[in-house]
Amino acid sequence: MERRTIGATALSVGAVGLGCMPMSWAYSASRQRGEESLRAVNRALDLGSTLLDTADMYGPFTNELLLGRVLKERRADAFVSTKVGLLVGEQHIVANGRPGYVRRACDASLRRLQTDVIDLYQLHRADPEVPVEETWGAMAELVRAGKVRALGLCAVGVRGGRRPGGGLYDATLRQLRRVQQVFPVSAVQAELSVWSPEAVRELLPWCAERGIGFLAAMPLGNGFLTGTLTPGEGFEPDDMRARHPRFTAEMMAANQPIVAGLRRIAARHGPHVTPAQVALAWVLAQGRHVVPVPGAKRERWVTENAGAAGLRLTAEDLAEVAALPAAQGSWD
């Protein structure tokens, strides 16, 4: 698989990563099978999808434990990305950016992942009660201690930037400018897909100008862009899409023209090319610093996603994607 680099330190990863969250969090987690997920992770590594993206809150903790079972045997094959900063309570998810907590959380992640170093440690969310510079400073200490190789930040889009006329990622860009003064940012992770392309206008250029990698989260639109979901079939109560505004039967039906457009493009590239691969190829085409991280929990989906690394969209294809109707339903 093609390799891409993350950040000024030129950390090398496969062009398509693997989002591990669906294996134990947010997508019908009650039906997950550990052995099936282990096969999916091993398949990803076999195919060159080396970036494994997880977080301590997924499960919580069970996602890192699952990956640790693979990393114990295949650490040299993997690029490990995990996150810190969110705690799962009984009813709410809360941010915790206190330096002492960050240090303890890193040590706990290392134990669960069965490794002595995390390749990319990301701040999941900034704690509104703690200056982000203090949190980032604690993370930088982990790099200097040899427990972490590079730092990243997960971006949160806010409509209006919390002020009239503001951009979607204004708050994140302010955070990024602040933490850059403390320690270099190697990667930014944010949603980017055919049906949520907002990051193209603000975040991608900012990252490209500074040599910062961009990890595209949810590049398949939470599964919608695969064309395998049927409007109205419903989701399990523990599946996050059961509460997502774009996954009502009405909105899924309204957004079918997007999937139809991806199918048309896929058909031009051969009978075995899928809408999902076109959607991922579009993300890859947004810049050499971009690495899509599609979530998957089965070998066949991992294999299909990895195949997108070899798909090159033409200028005609890209123009057709640009002409697709905007997604219906609220962004979040």
C-alpha cells in the first residue's frame, strides 16, 4: 500500500488507516465479537493499513485492551494512535485535561496496549476548566520521557464558531495556534467525507501550510456512503446512528442521490469497485497529508477499504463528486 507521512517528523503510515472504535463502542457494541475484531486488525496490518486509531474512552478501555492482544505479537507492523481527555461517566462524557490525569492515563493506555510507546497521542477534547496549554504541556512531557512519539488534536466543528459570521472550526484553529507555541502538532483529526466536506475549506489548508498530517475521521459517513444501509431499517439502541439526525428514515431516503452518484463513478472503474472505495479515494485526493481512518470491525470491510488506496479518481470523477447534492439533515 502507498505510504503517507504525518507531521514534520515524517511518521510513515499506510494511506488508509483503521478506525477501531466500532469494535467496542458506539456501533451496536453489544453484538461485537472479539475474535472477529482481532481478525480484522490483523488483516489491516497484512494489507498495509498500519495506522490503528483507538482511544481510552472506547469501551471504555476495552478497545485498547483488544488492540493490545494484537500489538503483543505485531507491534513492529503497527502505528498506534490513541487519545486522552475524555472520561465516560454513568450518564455523561466529561473532559479531563489536568496534567496529573494525562500522565496517569498515558501509563494506563500503555499497559492496555501492551507497548512501551504510543506513536501518536491525541487530545480528544480540551477541558474547558484547564488551559489547553497546560494539558498540551503534560502531553509534551510524555514525548520527552519517551512514552509518546508525536502529538495530535481532535478537532470539533462549531457552527458559527460561537460568534456571528465565524467559521465551523474557528475554535479549533485558536486551540491549534495556542498549543503550537508549546509543542509541535503532528496531526489533526476531524470528520471529512463526501457528505461532510467542511474541513476542506478551513482545516486542510491550515494543516497543509504547516506540514501537519490530517486524519479523516468518519470518511464513510458513519457507514452511509457504503451504500449498504437501507432507509427505515433502524438501528440497535446502543448504535449512535439511532440518534443521529441524518439517519432517520426520511433523511436517509433524501440522501440516496449521494450514494447513487458514488455508484455511477464506481461503475466507470470496474465491476468490483464499490461506492465506499470511491468515497475513500475522494478523501485521499484531498491532499498527500490526508489519511482516511474508516471504522471497520470485519475482515471483508477492512479489505474493501484498503483497496481504495489503489483507486485513482479522474478529474471527471472529482467534478461529479463536487456536483453531488449537499447532504440533507443537520451536520451533527
